[in-house]
Amino acid sequence: MAANTRLMSTTARLRDRRVHLERRATASRAVRASLVSLAGLIGAPVTHQAGEEVGRVVDVVARLYGPEPYPLVTGLIIRIGRRRAFLPADALEKVHAGHVRLRSARVDLRDFARRPGEVLLARDVLDHQLVDVDGVQVTRAADLYLAPLVDKVVLVGVDVSLPTLLRRLGPRRWQARPTPERVLDWQSVAPFAEQAIDGPAEVRLRASRSALNRLRPADLADILEDLGRSERQQLLGWLEPEQAADALEEMEPAELENLLREARPEHAARLVDEMEPDEAADALRDLTPDERETLLTRMPTAEAAELRGLLTHREGTAGGAMTTLLVTTTKDRTVAQVRADLAAEAEHRTEIDAVAVLDDDGRLIGDISLFDVAVADDTASVADLVVWLAQFGPPAVVRPDTRLAEAADQLVAARASSLLVVDDAERPLGRILADDILDAVLPERGRLHFRRFLQ
């Protein structure tokens, strides 16, 4: 039943994605046939109805972060002699490849003043970094494509190919020639435009989050590592703190170190606070003492104290790599109650693989894997599970000062996916997971590949 449910869920997701792709504007033959190259439009003549030239296109203004799925062109900046003037979109009759025709010979030319959310497409987006969400990569816009859509001109796509970049270096007649076969639909990209960040936050985020939310943390980590400094901070500002923290946990240590140094201390502290304790401690350990203290003093007192405790353990030991996030229970409870405890910790599912059973004094008497919890009857008692598991040996534990290489040997010997870290009185201090050991003993393969393979 569960397998069938997962299959149906996967099928539904694939069907929804196919419908989503089919609804994209660039899937329409009519739209693809009417594409206008931005690169070919820059420098193109603007004429009135009588055919006389009024000026030349300098840039195209669009509302990049509006509520529409495709940014609306709000006007052109044109050069008339030595003057640059703004031409509103309602004055445009036709935007051709390499030519713009106006509705009237009388033109209302205004001084351009950027409004919230507006960008100059040639200056702010063309040749700048953007995220190809479908391809999960950072790339650059070699060309942008406009098209008429419901009696308006909108930005529908982007071209990131090298041949298009070379086309722009060729003769003028080549520059205005779009290449529909290379177009990425605008809904599949997340652009960066520093000049447009003064718009309302809820408007800015709507378009980009809808695309970025489809990415896994490991994918976002790859993208963050590839972005430039300003684009990286802008992307972090778009993400919810929890989503950003998940991505930071997947980053290479050196890249994460640079990112935390680049960010405002208040923002960096919030991101570290949202990370899992062991990952947060690793991130802080790579900073200088002054940088570390700057972030800790900006965090909630309890969380900062927890991280300071983790940082007292030496790097390369079980205590230095453990997470303090534990799910514990006692013998007098039922499996159904334990499952309810686990459900309450769903947001930390990647850090939990077992439930520690404690006696009345907080000492460890058993460690129940999630598999054993899953297959047990709801009415079964934790005490019965502990007795049944005792036949396979005691729980796999290490001391805080155990070297990770030794912990790895114990993990293999126990055929477990984690080890509990306990003090001299057998009270659990934390848990060290298999992927944390792998990250440490195989740094060239661990953090970069292991988790991403599992996801």
C-alpha cells in the first residue's frame, strides 16, 4: 500500500510538472515565432507612423518582480540626439526584430525615473548571472527574448548559449535574429537585478521563490557556490531562513566560511542559528575567534550556549562532530507515543535515525532504530522493544573524546547508521551520524557527494 501511494505521488508530481511546462508561454508555436531579440533591439531605430526615425533604442524597461508570470515591458529608453528619454509602453504599436514603430507621430517623451521593481533589461540582466532552475546551474543571459502576449509586450525567455553570444559579435543583421530552439522559458529562471531591489519584498520574492522552491538543498548549495558575492547574498535574502540553512549545510566548508564572512553579522547569525547544531558548530569552528563571538552574541542565549558547549570538544572527535538533537523516551511509554514524538521533530528528519531509551536517572538503556519503531505495533511497549533488542548486543556508543577514525570502526562493527555519544555516567550527550563520520574521514568525498547521492 505504501509503495503504491509513493508511486501515485510520484506520478502526480510528474504529471503536474508536465502540465506546468505545457503552460509556459515559450511552448506556444505562435509565441516562438514572434520572439524579439533584446540584443538585436538595442540600437534599433524607433519610427512613427509616417516612417520617420524618432530615435534609437538604448534599453528596455520591464517590471521584473511583479505579480505576472512574465515581466511586463513598461517602456523604452531611447536616444534622441544627445538626450535620453523614456517612452511608455502604451506609445508602442509594434516591436519588431530590430525595429520599433510608434502608434502616433506625436510622442510623449518623459524623463526616466525607475519605479520599484523595474529594471533596465540590457544594463541589469543581459550578460548577468541568473539561475537556471530546470538545469540547476548558474549561467549568464546571452540574450533575452520579448514577445507580444495578450496585447502587451512581455519578457518570455532567455538564451544562455555560446552561439548566441557569438551571434551578438557578428554583423548587425545577425544580432536581431532570435534562436527559438535555444530559449529557456522565463518561468524556469531566477534572475538577479541589484538595481531593482527597492521594490516591495513580497512582490520581489513571488516570482523567484516559485522557481527556487523546486530545488533541493544540495542543488541550492551548488548554486550558492557558483554565484558571485552580490548575487549570492541576494539569493540568500530571497530564501526562508530554514531553506537557506538547509542549503548552507550542504556547502563546501571553504565556501560556507566565505559566505558567512560576506553576510551582515545579524543575517549570518540567524542562518547559523537555523542550522543543525553539529553543522552550525562546524561552520563556526572555521571562523576566527572574534568572528565566531560576533555571531554567537547575536544568537538567542540558549542556542548560543549549546553551540559554545559543542565548540569545547576538539575537532576530529565524536564530541566535535555530534549533534545534540536527540529524541529520547522511557520504558513505560508505547510505540504510538514515540511515533508522536518523532512526528513533532519532522523538520529535523535528516538528523534523527533512532530513539534513545533512558532510565529514571537519564542513563542509556537502549537505542531503538526508526525501522524498529516503524514495524512495531502501536500498543507495544518501549520496555518490550528494549528487551527484544538486547539479544543483539548493547547500544553502540562512544565517548566525546573518541577519535573519528575509531568511531568509524565501531560504526562498521555495529552495522549501525549512528553512534550515541555518552558521558562517563552513560548519559547521552549527542549522536554522531554516519554521514558526519564520512564527511570527516573522507573530506574529498564526504560533504560534497554523500548526502547529494542519498537525496
